[in-house]
Amino acid sequence: MTRERRNKPMAASAYIGAGNKFSVITRKARPPFERIKTIYGEEHSKLIKNKPENHQPQLTKIQRADLKKKVEDIVRSETRVRILTVCLSILITLVIFGIVYYLL
């Protein structure tokens, strides 16, 4: 008796209610460092844009260190922007709730 893999999940395996989509439950996870890889690719292409395509030069240690520092700076700035956005949205929400509380 062999079991075959079902394409449809069982009805009791997950609760989908209140507007949740089944595609959210079944989607696959992104690789964790996908964004960093794209940044490295963009910065690397900037360094070698004047070279012929069939010749990929090796980066020196100084160029590698500079590239690593640029990527760290980009990631740090993106993280800083996300943190500021969250903090501002929390602050605005608290201010709105405070105004509503004092008016009522």
C-alpha cells in the first residue's frame, strides 16, 4: 500500500478564515540573502563595466574590501530607513489615539 503525495492539502491542516488567502499559506520561502546578492551583483558590475564581457577580472583585496563596505553601508541604510518608518508609524498611531482619547 503506497501513499501518493496529494496536490491539495487536507481541509483540517490549516485554518483559512477572515480573508486569508490559500496562496499565502502554500508559498515558498525566499532565500534569506537574496537582496544582498543583488546588491553585490550591481556593485560588481559597476567595477567591471569597462572590461570586455568574456574577460572577468579577479578583484584585488582592496576592491573586495571596498565592495564589502559599500554593501554593508547599503544594507545598513535600508535597515535604518525601515526602523525609522516603523517608529514613525507607531508614533503617529499613538498621537492619533491620544487625540481621540482626550476628545472623548
